[in-house]
Amino acid sequence: MGGVAGHMAHLSEDTDLTFKEIVDILGKVANAEIKNATEKVDGQNLFLTVDNSGEIKTARNSGDIKKGGMTTDEYISKWIGHPAENAFTNGFKAVSAALRKLSPEDIEAIFADGQRYVNMEIMYPKNPNIILYSTPNIVLHGLQYFGDEEETPEMRQQTKSKFVKLAGMIDGATEQVGEEEWSVNGPKLVALKNIADGSALKDVTSKIESFAAPVGMDATIGDYVKLVVEQYADSVGLPQDVTEKLTTLMLDPEKAKEQGISVVQLKKGLPKELQNTVSNLGSKTKTMKYISSVLKPLEVAISDFAIEVLRGVKSYFVSDNDKEVARMRAELEQSIAYLKNLQASGDEKMGELVDQQLAKLGDIENLASSMEGVVFEYPPGSDKIYKLTGAFAMANQIIGRARRSGMTEEMEEDPVAEVSRPKTVAVVPGAFKPPHKGHLDMVRKYADMADEVVVIISKPTKQGRYLPDGTEITSEDSLKIWQTLAAGLSNVRIEASKDHASPVTAAYDFIGDKGPLNIGDTVILGASTKDDDWKRWLSAKQYVKDGVKLIDPERSAVSPTTRPSGEPYSATAFRNALGGATENRAEIADFVGEENVDTVLDILGLSAVEEMSGAGGGAGAGLTGAPVPLAYGSARPKKKRSKQKEYIDLSLIDEVIELIMKRGITK
């Protein structure tokens, strides 16, 4: 779901669950004893509230929530020119019409003067994701509190009861929007099949018991991860007291914060190779990836079980289950072939993605339901929400990647002819020496507007960009930092230009005749509203490929994010802060987030404790072949700046020329 809603956990992601509890939950699923399971739908997510004046406000991200939601005009203008414009605007109109039929008293009681938002999904057949639903629908998921005071358990129960009331009043409502009839629905219960007599429950139980053997079934997932980390730490010689604090940091960040445990604190006094070990296990992004890799066998076992739970189960919102399953399988097969062709052309990552997902999916026939998955609360009343998604998760990864990579070939059969839909691509170019939160916030905003965001790092010039001590920031550094900052943005791709020192020229090459955009696509060129930054794209129309629609850069420009001090984010200020990794740590965290500081310093060959001069990491492995953390990067010889600061960076020459032309300067 993402966005404001956050991440909904699979069972294998809850490190507080014991293995016995997981088996018990799966047993209840297999015996159809979970009575509160509802359909998880594949649509466009939206949050909406109503204040006491009757004004409807919307939110797509936490920034929208903080400012009190978008007004109707702001929301409608946000989607102008977007491929999903009709989905978002017509769906909004439908649910707004349904809400206006409620009494002011009910509105006030449910939404608490804009402090509670209803979370919903918009499903629009003319703009589907993976599943093609039969009619336009809105499905309400729940009610969430975003007021100033902390929500108590009593308040949470009240919020839940208000949602039950809202869903009861609005479920089944129909609203006419133009020529379309929309339905507004509460959550749809799913009657799970009883599969306890089959082999699925026995198989998953056996796999979980085998996986959990080193710690026992009464141990938690977190206990297992802790044991793997301890074994690895012992193999490389990490002191026991450091290991204990490191596992706390990895598994309970809030507790670690209370105890003052941080990566930089743990690295103090350690040899350089062990400092790298701590960085590669303790930074937030790497922790998540490492834990995921350790738990992969558990994830696959539960996924295999979920496939059988959902096999043949029909979506409430799909009229012909068999036809839709056949259509999705056809698109999946086409996507696999397309990505394999890209692999044969030299793009190894595409082949790796297909192999990884097919290893979890198995036969394509395992995609056997028109339903994305089921969602349930367990135990009832606990507010712990889990999902089982089966084959959809793997199909979504493969099909989504193929679409974003420009799949245009049509298969012979009709169902696939409709899958090569136009997409909106936002292009955000720059030198990014180095990237920071200001850049990231711009990309996040475009990720909400576009199907895909492509960040292009321009080729460095001989002048380059340097830290105060003379260390050069390379495009490879910028790429790695971007990959760290944007790790949670699934529709963002980072690439480094091999040919162009000018970001503008690199963007024009991307949107031009030889670029990857397809006829029918829409392109957005990244720009800030500050200082009329969008005017650097005044010449863009003459470069864009015929048949590709260019959104007016002035209209698509986004407002810049400022630092807590009120100052704008600046790469120059960031480079200056990096001149003192220890004393300026708080300022560096302002630019990249505290959780990313150590990773960024490692990428740049710096250290908040002492300068690092070599890569760390060692041999050894954890249980069941758990991956050994390797050093992310190593320090390299520094290049002194000499007198280069006296010259203009040639990567900016196009922007300088356009600025001169814009202002009418001829001399």
C-alpha cells in the first residue's frame, strides 16, 4: 500500500512473532477459522478527510497530512495530464458525492474535524494496475487518526468503531460521474477455503520447523536473526558487547535510541575492518536488506502456502475470474520473455529479477486467482494486520518491471494487446555532487505524479566536485548515495550518463528520438518552482520524441523543501559539512537522514571516527547460508583540488547559456 498508509507486513516480516505462532496462524487460515479476512485490492491509494465546515481534503503522502491535506483544487490540478488522471479525479468525485449524503453530525463524529482520514483504494478499469477489475470501484480500508495528541488505546478503539459506522453507511453506494457509474464499498470479507486436508499446511509446517531448528519453535523470528548475526560477528572477531548492542540496533531501533546506541558509537575504538562490519549491518537500509535475505527461506515457504490458500479464489470486483486469470498469465509470460530478451542484450539485472521471482512463483499456473490477496487482523482486536498475497506479489514484480522498461511487443492473442499502456515518466537530471534530502523530496513528489522516475547523474567534467579536504565526489559515489536515499521508492530508477556532462543535454537525449520513451508516453522534466528553475526547459519541445507528450514544465515544477533552519538545501553546504565528519554529524544527518549518515560516509571513504583506508568484511556465514555482509565501499586516494575552484564547472554550461538567453543578455 505504501504512502501515508505505510507498509503492511507479511508474517515473515514481524520479528516479534514466534515460529509456533506463525504455524498456529497458518493453521487457522488453512482451517478457514480466520473470519475477518478481507480482500486486498490492486488500485490507486488515497486518504481523505472532511473538516467541520464540510471541506473535503485529500492526502497521498505524509507531507500532505502535515499541511492538513490538499484542497479539492490542489488535488484535481495535481493529476492534470497524468495517465491515471481519470482514476484519481473521477474516483474522488464519486466518494465525495457519497460522503456529502451523510449528515453534518455523522461527518463530525467520524472525521473529528479533519483529524481522522479514511484510507481507500480506487480501482478503475480504464487505468488498471495488474488486475483488470470489471467496473469502477472505491473500497474503504480503514480510518486513521492524525491529530496532534498521541492516540491512546481508547482513542484507537473509538476510531475503529467510527470506521465500522462509516463503512456501514456508505457500503454499496452508487454515484454517477459523467457516463460512469461508480460503486463505493466497505471492506469485502473473504470466505477462506478449508485446505487443512491437503498437503499445503503440512508442507509449510515442516519447512518452518526445519528453518527454526537452530533456535526452536518457541523462539521469535528476531531470535533467529540475532543468532545468525552473532555467529557472523563471532567469525569476524567483533567484541561480544558490541554485537549485543548491534543486534538491539538492528531489531529494536526505538530501544537502541533510548539507550543511545548508534552506528558511530559502536564503531569507536574498533579496527577499520570491524568498523565496516558494523556499518554494513547497522545502517537502516542495509539492516532491512540483510534481515530479508536471512529470512528468505521462511518467506518462500509462507508464499507457497499462500498460493494454495488463494488458488481459485475469486475477487468480489471481477466478474469473470477465469478470463482475468488467463489474461494475467498471458501478460506474465510476455513480461518474462521481454525481460529475458533484455538480459540477452546485456542487462543482467533483468534476468536476475526474473529468476528470483520465478524461483518463488514456480509454475505460471500458480497465478490462479483474480484476487491480489487477503488481509486479516490477528489476534482479533490487536491492531496487528497481516497480508497473504501468494502469486500476485511475484507477478507484480515481473510485469511491473517489464512495463517500466518499455515493453511494447504485442502477443497474438487479444488479452495482451491491452497491456502495453502508455506511461508517465518523470526525468530528474543533475550533477548531484552529492545528492541530499532536497533532491530526494523532489523525486518523491514526482514519484507520486509519475509511473516511473528516472534520475540521471551527468558525466563528471575534469573540474569535478571536491570536498574541503580535496576528496573528489565521483558519479559512482553519487549513484551509490542515490541508491541509499531512494531505496524505499519502488518506481524510481537511478542511472549515470556515460556521454553528457550537462544534465540538460542528458535529459534531452533521454526524451529524444533515440531515447527509451514510447509513442503515447508522457514525460515530466524535473524542476523546482524556486527562481523559475523550470525555465531551463524552455527548449525542451524541440527535443522530445514525436508522439510523446511533454507536460508544461512550469505546471509540473514542484516546490523545494527547506532545511529545519529555513535555509534551502545546497550541495555546496553539504560538501562543506562533509569536511568534518565527526563534528558536523548532526548537519550531515540533516542532509541525508541519521539512518544514512554512516553509509554515505563509507561511500565517500570518510569516517565519523577516523579516516578509513581499506575495505572490510571477512569470510564466514551464518545459518542456512545467510549472506556475509561485505564492505559497501572503501576509501580511495584523494585528488587535490589545486586551482580548479577558479573555473566554472562545464556541466553547468547549458544552464548558463539558457539563463543568459532568458534574461536577454547579449554581451
